[in-house]
Amino acid sequence: MTCAPALYEATVRHVRVEPVRNAFYDTYYWLVDLDDPPRPPRPLRALAGFRAADHAVPDDGAPAGADGGTAALRAYLARHGVDLRGGRILMLAHARVLGHVFNPLTVYWCYARDGGPVRVVAEVHNTYGRRHRYLLDVDEWGRAETGKTMYVSPFNAVDGRYRLSLPEPGERLALTVALHREGGLPFTASVHGVRHPATTGSLLRRALRHPLAPLVGALRIRRQGVGLHLRGLPVRPDTHIPAPNRKASTRS
């Protein structure tokens, strides 16, 4: 099992088939123990905040506890028949930076008490304030497949299947989520990065190199959407009515 906390400086790529589009941007992520999120020195906490309301919030929208969200995620697992028996949960996500946080994808690697892998949870967030968890039974390479059930992009209807590759990060980070439909592969997202220690100096270097990373990422997604629409890609309305499953505001 990978030691945490750690920082991963990464490149995010979005590939669409029509119109041809290959967008990418650089950012950084935290890998943390959900039961024990890091607490940087007080002057740096504005650059790395971990709040229960940002990660693994309860499905019913109730306020998250002060435990960093781990109780809510364990309750979700229990409802699906998964008991970690006190095992560890590692989370890959953006931290809150200067009051802002947005995670298009948060990944949780869930382990039994003896350290053996049990399940992976992929939590997808859209720019409309909703989220959905996919509980995955991955193979030894971290691969899984699941049906798409939440409206994410205004250019993709709620159909098709995701094929995911979510191996636990080590010295390198390599995640892929590909949307498959009959006769085509309309969208693929990937994250590739390199591990860095979660030291004060390392955090400062990442923060200076990628200032306001969560906010910039959210703005890039919106800008990319506007550009695609201006290029003629039609908007597909959200005809899927999800159960109440709302995420906390991305601003403090």
C-alpha cells in the first residue's frame, strides 16, 4: 500500500472524437489517508485545506462530521455490503486552496484491516453541483467497467459505459476513464503524474507552479465547453433525473 500523504504533479488530458479535440493542462493532487488528512503549518493551511464537506459527504446531504468524511464513505460502503473492518482509505483529490475546491474525479482506494485491497470508489463531480459514486470491483491492474449514470458533460448524454483504469498510485500516477458507446469512443480522460513528498517546500513549489489549481481547473473545463459549443458541438439536455445527491459548494 502506498504511503500517504503525498503530492502528485500531473497532466490531465481530455480527448474527444468529434470535433477533434485534445485538451490538456497541468495541475497537482494530494494522496491522503482519509482518516488522517494532513494539517500543514498554519501559514500554509490556505494552500491545503481538507474539509469533511468537500470529500465523501453523506448521500442524504446531511452535514458531514468532523472526521474528514471517512464515516460517510464507510457508511456508503456498508450499504453496499462492503465492510473494511477498520481498514484504511486512501483518497486522491485536490485540496481546498484559498477557499476554492473542485474535483471532477475523486478516487478512493479502500483496504481491509490486513492491508489487502477491497474496492475502489470513483466519485464524479459535475459543474452543476452534483456528484455520483461508482463502486468498483477492480482487477489486479486496477481496471473496471460500469454504466454511466450521471449527466456530466453537456455534450454527452447519460448512456454508454465507462472503462476505468485506476491502479493505486506509487512513484507514478496513471489513471484513465474512457466512455464507450456502440461504434465509438466519444471521450477519454487521463491523469498522469509523478510523486513528490508532502513537505512544506514541495507544497510551496507545486502551489507556485500551479496557483489556485482547483479553481483554474474548473475554469478550464467551462472554457473548453464554451469553445466546443462555439465550434458547433450540440448540447444534449439532461433528461436523466438523479436522486438527491448534491455536493457542497465549491466556495467557502
